[in-house]
Amino acid sequence: MDSETASLLHKLLLQERTAHLGTLRGGAPMVSMTLYLPEMDFSGFYVHVSRLAWHTQDMLQDGRVALSISETDDRRADPFTLMRVTIRGEATQIKDGPKDAWLARFPEQAINFTLADFSFWRITPRDARFVAGFGRIHNISATELKQ
């Protein structure tokens, strides 16, 4: 991947704030919308989720997940030209997450830190597939993602 394409991926991961989280539920895929926070070097992605949510229950059973992030639909004629990336990885529940950074990115989510059922999960990337637009597809290892 050239530096211009890498810059587009970097911008996408930092600019967008919502993702679709794919988990395995009873052996079948389940996808739900969530908020995410990337580590600055993209070696991990954080989600702050309720244990009442199906995706959290699923991650407790099987940590294999996919996080799909897409450029916001701007109603262009061909939505296939929107950039998107899917990151496959392993989700692990963590005791202390990046609360200050989370609240800087999502100040309206402060209430969730008063609720006992929310916790941070860190998704460690295995690999990724970046579509920089129609026909511009890149398979990326976890190491390449960090670079």
C-alpha cells in the first residue's frame, strides 16, 4: 500500500466514530453498531459495551470479532466509492480502559460509566481489508496496520 492510500486509511480510522461489530452468536454471524476508539498506532481498538448487549455476551463466549468502519454516506451517486475497512481480531475484556480518551471522543457517554454493566473490550487486530474506493482493495496484516 502506498503512502497516499495509507494516509486515507489513517484518516478514516481517526475520523469516523461508529463501526459495526461482528460477533459469533450460536455459530452464526451477528452484527451490531457500536462506538470505537483506536489506539494511536492502531495496534488495538476499544469498545465500551453493556453486558446486556448480545455482542458482549457473544464476546464472552468467543473473542473472534470483526470491526467494520465505513466512510459516512454522503449521498454520492455511487456509494461503492465510499472507503471502508474491516478489521478481524480478538476481543478481550479489560479491567481499566482509556476512560479519559473515550470521554474526550464521546462526552455524551459519561452516563455509561455510572452503570455497573458497562466495560471496556480491546480488539487486537489479526488483519484487515481496506477498500479505498471501487476496485482499490488492500489486504493488510496487523503489522502493516500499525505502520
